[in-house]
Amino acid sequence: MAKYRILVMNGPNLGHLGKRQPEIYGAQGMEAVPGLLDQVMGRDAGDVELEFFQSNSEGSLIDRLEQARAEGVHGVAFNAGAYTHTSLAIADCLAWIGIPCVEVHLSNVWARKSQPLRQQSLMGERCIGVIAGFGILSYALAVQALYMRLETEG
Ligand code: DQA
């Protein structure tokens, strides 16, 4: 049995990765994540059980985070999409559920200078860190970071 359950979450407009603006978000879909995790983590990947969830709705994302708390999920890798920049409700949820969360982005949001709102994150303060700019690999790197944190801090 895997040691850690990690929830990989996507917010709005992230349900069609590979098809949505591939020049910005890449040509790979979420199905590539487990293989990338194997490449990044090697044998340690066996210690991690991934669960995937995507919703376009803010309330459903919050419901899933609350459920994760009730289920004893160990970590969350969360690309909240545009809600990253706007949702105080998601930030409030992350503030109390007590699950370490890594903020994830496919694109390097800081390089998108013509859209300064993308450089603002309401949830970042409630996360243990941010991984951005590596396409689908960002999710695998976030899971690895969570794993290493869990291994050292429990
Ligand atoms: C994104 C960046 C956000 O600004 C945008 O709204 C997204 C995707 C990313 O993964 O690069 O939907 O989170």
C-alpha cells in the first residue's frame, strides 16, 4: 500500500489540457502525470497514490478539499487556474483544512507580463510553495516536493 495519498486538482478550463492553447499550456494531458512522476521520483513513486479531480466550479473545488480533509489525504497539488488570482474562498479553505498544498501552474505566470493579474495569487500565502512553468511536469514536481516534505516533516 502507498504511504501517502496525494490529490492532484485542477480548476476551471483545465479539463482539456493538450487541446487548450497548447502554445501556452503544452500538448500533453493529465494522463502523462504518472509516467512523469516515475521519471522524477524513481522507486519512491510507489510510495505515492495519486487521485485526480477537476472542476470548473469554485464550490466543487472547495467541497473536494473539505472531503480530502475528511479522508485524511496527505497533500494537494493544486492548479486553481484563474481562481488562483481571484478566489478568497479557496484561499480561506486552504487556510483551515490542514493539508499541505503546492500551488501549480503549467505556464510561467511571471513571464506573462502583459497580464499582471496572473502574477498575483490569493492562495499562494496558504501553500507551502509554488511550481510554475514546466507544463505537465509541474504537477509531477509538485507531488515530489510534497513527498519530500511529508518524509521530512510528517
Ligand atoms: C494557469 C495560469 C492561470 O493564470 C490561468 O488562468 C490558467 C492556467 C497555468 O497553469 O498556467 O487557467 O494556472
